[in-house]
Amino acid sequence: MSRILYSGTRNASSWAFRAWLALKEQGVEFEEVDVDIRRPQRWANLAKIAEISPAAAVPVFVDNGFVIYDSSAIMEYANELGTSSLLPKDIKLRARARSMIAWQHSTFGNICSGLSFESSFYPNKKQLSADEKASAERIYSMWETELADHGGPYLVGDYSLADIAFVPSVLRLKLHHPVTNDWPLTAEWMRQLLNRPLVQEWLMDANKLPPIYHEGYHRG
Ligand SMILES: N[C@@H](CCC(=O)N[C@@H](CS)C(=O)NCC(=O)O)C(=O)O
């Protein structure tokens, strides 16, 4: 049995982080190949990934030679490999979890483009613009509603792929725009989510790496 996750740099690859969390959470054993996506080696390394994956991006999961690419597909596959489920049994709740995952995977309020995952690890954080703050607060309100509607402690009740999908966004949003008492359920959910041992394991490694700066972060 050979299972390989081509993962990404710990303080740069939010997508690999999600796939890695889902696989680990489901107890799937795999070898991890760290693909360094920092410049300048990024291009040569991604060219090698292109030899196995048409998407030419990480993460890629190779299960006995069978290639699964895109974090979302890997998360679903991890879920199916495990003996327990990271999706709710109830059809509507399951659809709700998938709605959140799809939203995160597509636009997610467009806030992530100006707030890279890498910026979570910068010692000096920029001030968010009024628009960015409004977007962050809209997202906090959405999380608060989900937690209130489904009784917590996680978004659809039990820990699910929806929580995993949001981990990198929780990190970057919380570190740039702290959650106040206006969103008490969200604050507690974030605390629990970021303290999960697997999340901490990844973040401890990420914090040891030199920050990867993007031009324009402090200007924009
Ligand atoms: N939708 C893809 C996105 C993957 C992605 O963009 N990965 C980044 C690293 S986090 C990458 O490899 N980018 C390659 C590039 O931009 O050329 C997924 O969810 O797996």
C-alpha cells in the first residue's frame, strides 16, 4: 500500500493544510512529500507536480498510483477512507456543510485575496480597510448564525469538513480583526478549532519558517 500526499510549504499552502487535516483526522496513513512552493524553486517544483497532476498545484494525493488532485476532492476522499464520517448524517445539514466548503473554495467574500495565508505568519499585521473589516464581520455573523442554529460546538454540530475548510481563513481573519463579544459563539469555536492538536501540529511547523512576504501587503 502506497499513499503519498504532495503537500505544500506550511506557511504558504492553505489548500494543502486542509487536505492534510482531513487525511490525518480520518487516520489515513500516508507519506508526505513537501513541495517547496516558495520562489524561486516554486516553478521547478510545480513543473514536477504537473507530471502527475493536470492541475499542476498542491495538494495532490496519490493512492497506489491513482491521482486525486484539488484539496476539496482529497478532503472528500479522506472522509470516505475513514471509518467515521466528517460529514453530518442528515441530508440537509450535509448540504449545508458542503455549501460552506464550496463557498470557501470559490470566492469567500473575496477577502482572502488581500489577506494571504502567508500573512497569518507576519509579525506585523496590517490594518484592515473599512471594506475588509465589513467583510470579516459579515463572515463572523455567518459563523455565529450557523453555530446558533446547529447548537455547536462546531459549525454543523460535530467537527466536520466545513470546519476543516475554514481553518486557514479563521487564522488569517482572527489575527487581523479580533472577534469581539458581538460573536461569542464564533470566538469560542475559533478557540477550539485552532487548539485542535492536528491544527497545532501544522501551525507549529509553519511558525518555524521564515515569513513569505508579498509585495503590497502593507500598502493595500
Ligand atoms: N483549488 C486548488 C488550489 C490549489 C493551489 O492553488 N495550490 C497552490 C499552493 S497553496 C499552488 O500549488 N499553486 C500553484 C500555482 O499557483 O502555480 C485546491 O484546492 O487544491
